[in-house]
Amino acid sequence: MGWQPMPRNFMPELRHYSQSAPRIPSAVLVVAMGLALTIFAWRALLHSPRLYDFRTGYAASRAWVFGSDPYDGVNLDNVWNAAGGFELIATAAVGLYPSYYPPTTFVALSPFSSLPALAACTAWAIVSLALLATMIVQLGRLAGLPPRQHVLLAAIILALGPVISGANAGQQCVVAISCIIIALRQLQVRRFWLAWPLLVYAMCLKPQLAMPFVAWEFFRFPRSAMCAFAVWALVLFGAVQHLDHAGSPWRATLATNYHLANEPGGGLDFSTSYLYRDHLVNTEVVAFPIVKDILAAHVVALIVVGVFVVCVLTRWRSLGFAWRRERNRPPRKIDELLGLSVVAAIALLPMYHRYYDAILLVLPIAWAIRHWRDGGKIILLLTIPLFLPVAWATNLVEKGYVSSAIKNSPVWDFVIMPFFGWLLLVWCVVLAGKWMRQRGSEAANRK
């Protein structure tokens, strides 16, 4: 049988799963979308939108462009004020939020950092919202959802706590994850000229979020994936060379920032000393109350990730070869979206991930809507806690709703504060289990 191009419409098996989903009344969809838009507008756009994270990235990128130290807090304050930021938002200094972004982020943000503060913040907000809307459209097409289920997906995404907190903070992850999902859809329809530049840009903004997906696509498109990594490495090299040529002591400042951020109570701390650890979703925040040691918590996180990766990949030993055989024809037996969903969940387990990074979980949510009768209900039930606002536990304490007895109890440290970390582990177990069972049944059918 000769070469057959990938069809640009929905794949047959996706259409089959979509038809198995229950029919949702139009009135329910209208109410759900209205509530979602209201919640998103109130909490993300109108409820004190400060763009905290973008302000730091903007000032650091502007400092990088002009050759000054992008990691020095005092310098970032001066850069922000000189760009008109003090007149825009004068409630907090940028220096209160230390910069430890990779140099590639400065390159990715340079089109915005060349603008004055007001214009840059406005442009960033518009681009973030436009990409978020585009991502919702492309995710529905990636999942092969019919219009009613697509509207349901959009309503769920707009009401998610990670999406709202990311948009409110002007977080780079909103743009990065949107680019990732849009790129995955473009890979599905073989628009490589658009997919790979989007993935490279996402790697520059958030390497820890985009790299797992580029590594996953390596099994199907090894040369393109290697080229993407090479371009990212060249951008990193050029950004570092620009800093070194300017003569700024950025390495020492970055090391100091990392040291301060990892101290008890710092921004990267996940121990019980950090008052806002309910912002975190990575496994370390779950492991620390058990092992009581920073290094041991990192080791536990790596072991957990390793177990999930080994279980998923060894269940389908011919993963790379099968995908390479199928890449130029409709994949009849490969549930691509389920594989991407597993990658999304596992990518959040190690290192450092805050609540807004959990926007990646929109991939398994789309899969769950598509597979409503085939395990999707469990995922949708696990989605309910993601409607909680960021720092929900801390906010209860600050408002006096939590007694000192509860706050000082083991349940608070072991369960309540690392709640999102535990939730993510459950997501990974459910998704990996579904992936392994599917791969096993397909292997049996082949035999």
C-alpha cells in the first residue's frame, strides 16, 4: 500500500469516541459558558490584575536587551520605573520578586520589552488572551470533539483555577502552554512549518513545560525534534554571549537569587517553612513532610517520575518504531491524545511547578470529554478540585477560618497544604493506568 497523507479533518477513531459522549442540552451549555466567562472575567481580568510575573520578566528582558544585569533586583526596579512602570503600578517593586528566569526567556520576551511598560503590559495581555482562545479551539480539534462537547471543554478551561491565576499574573506559562497545544494540533495535521517554531518559542519561555513534549515527539519526528533542541541551544548560547559581552556580573547574581529562593520561606522552597506551599503541585511538596529532608524529597520525586516513565514506555516496547511507521498515515491504533495527556501529567511531577502550570491538564480533560464512557468520568471528577482558587488553604488561614489546632495538625502539613501535589499523583496513576491497559489490549489484538 502506497504512501497516504494524514487527513486534515478529524481522524475516524476520534469521531467514533466523540459520538459516544452524551448529548448535552443547549440550555446547560449556555449556562455553563455564561458562568465560565463571568468567573474568568471577574477573577482573571477585573480582580486586581497585577501581571506580577510578566512585570519581572519584562524588566529582566529589558535589562538584558540594554546589557545590564537581568537578575539584580535593584536594577530591575530602576528599569521598570524608567520604562514608566511606576506610574502604571506603584503598589509593589519588581525587586520583591527575584528573577531566576533562563536567558532564553529574555529573548522570547524581547519584542515586548522593547516597548514602554504600559504598551508592553497591554500587548502581553492581548496576546495571552488571543493565544488562550486559539488554544481552546485547537485543543477541541485535536481531540475531535463535536460542537457541543467543544463548548463544554471551553467552559471548563475558562473556569479552571490554574488558567485564572496564570492570566491574572500575566504568567508566561499561559502563552507557553497555548503554543504547545496549538503546535500539537499542527503536528497532527502536518503543518510542520508552524508547529516546530511554536514549540521552540515555548521552550524558550518555559523549558520545563515544553521539553517533555518535544522529547515525546522525538519518537515520530527525530530529526525535527533534534533540530528544535538545537535551535533552543543556539538561542541560549546567544543570550549568554550577549550578557557576557555586556560585562554584567549576572552569574553571581543568579546564583545568589537561587540561594535565597531555596532558603526556608523562599520562592522555590517546598518545605513546611514555606507559608504558600499550597501554590505548588510538584511531588517534592508531598514528599517533604514524609522524608523531612530537601535532598531526599528531590530523590523521591525523581523516583516517582522514573517509575511512571518506565511503566508507560515498557508497556509498549515498540513505541518509537510503531509511531514512525504510522507517521505518514492515519494512526488507527494509537490514541495520540491519551499519550500526550500522560506526558502532560508526568511533566508536572518533578522540579518546580506552581498551580498555574497545571494548565497542562487541559489535555487529559479534553481526552476525558472525548472518552466519556471509557474512563473519562474519573478524570472529570478529578477536575473538580481544579476549580479552587490559587492559595485556597492560605486564604482560609489569613481570613481566620482555620483554627490554630487544625493549622498545627499533621493533617494540615501532610494533606491540606500539599493537596494539589497529591491530586496530581492521582491524575498520573489514572492516566498511566489507562494508557498501559490500552497498550496491553492492542498488543493482545496484534498477537
